[in-house]
Amino acid sequence: MSRHSSKLGLTLAGLLACTLLAGSAAAQIPKAYADPANPALPDPGMQLDLSRTALVVIDPQIDFMSPNGGAWAVVGESVTEQNLVPNLTRLFKASKAAGIVVSISPHYYYPHDHAWKHGGPAEIFQHKIKIFDRPSALSLDGFRGSGADFMPEFKSYIEDGKTIVASPHKLYGPQTNDLVLQLRKQRVDKIILAGMLSNLCVESHLREFLERGFEVAIVRDAVAGPKTPEGDGYASALVNYRYIANALWTTEQTVQRLQAGK
């Protein structure tokens, strides 16, 4: 075989592998959320550098991700549709194996938070159904097994003594917690972003990270959103992700990149 033929064979093999990967990713995406056949916007071509990369998971808590959680009536359909909990479990496992920084941005409400004098619609709803409630900022009494607790599937990864658990964010973005500081102290400038809610906390974290100079890849089937008469939160967020995120990957694509280190 000539050198030219050999190179052609490798090229074709690479194209076939990419096609199969794309097909595999597409097969996991519900038709309603499929990417446009002819996108108008360019692919930024984000690549990972594991020494500078962190997995950030927002609100991996019972109230958002479990049928026993307080918000299940409005988020359960999307959590199930995206296969969210198994996909997040895969991301945690792959991130730990790759040795990258893993960080949690949790959501907690204390009694004084319920005394706020004003709020937006989703914020008022969350206070009304009392999700993420803890009796005190100074105590973990009643935390285990409550809606504010982490999903059991994730605890071995979150509670390994290495994962960064940031202070709580209060509305949607990380402006009110120490997450950005913690990531900068680890010299992180590339973020793999997942969690909930897609059009609220995830999108708000995404926008803040971008404004702070991070590159951000959204894992599209490791986020989920509310569905109410006002609309499908996941669908609305997906449109904006396509406009502003540096990458939009599936869990499978993300795991493969973590394993390959790029």
C-alpha cells in the first residue's frame, strides 16, 4: 500500500469515526431538541486542557432531581427525558478518573431568606414550595435526606474530600457565592457545565462565566429544566446555549474528550 493510500485510509477511518460519534450523539437527542440541519453560527472549536478544566455541577440536589423532591411536578418530565441522573453520574465518574477539578454550586435557603421583601416569579415559587430549605446557616441539622441534600447517586463523588462545594448561590448565578474565586484559585479557565435548572441557574452561571473570561461547554443531556404553561425551560435555554456557549456536547462526547484529554 502506498503512503498516499495509507493516509487516505486513515482519513476515511477518521471521518467514519466522527460520523458514528455524531450519529450516536444525535440518536440520544429527542427530536424536539435536535440541532438545526444547517446552522448559521460557527463552531468555536473548544478543546480541553485537563490541567485547566473543571466540571461544575449546579444544584445536584434531591429537590430538583428526585421524584421525592419538592420541584418534581415541574421538572420531572425534563429530568427523565434527558436521562439526567445517569448522565451526571457518568460525568462525575469520568471527571474524577481524568483528575480534573470538580465543583458544586449548591442552592440553600435559610429562614432569613424567606423574609425577603420582593422577588421574581420563579424565586417566589421556590420559596412557596420550600425547596432547598435548611433550618440554619450554622447547622446541618435535618440536612441528610432532605430536599437540600445531594442525590445519593452523587455522594461518593461529592463527599470524597476533594470536590469543591462552593457556598450557596441564592437566585440563579454565581455572583453571590465563592465559586469563581475557588475556580480561579485552581487556575481553571475551562468549564464543563451541567446541572439545573437549564434556563435559570445553568444559563445564569454560563453567562457570568463567559463575562469572567472562562470557556464553557454545556453538556446538553446533563441539564434539565421546568415545564409549565409559561413554556419549556429546557427548549428556551437550548436556543441561547447555541448562541453563546463555547461548546454544546452530549454526555458521551464529553466523556470521550475527558478520556482523550482534549
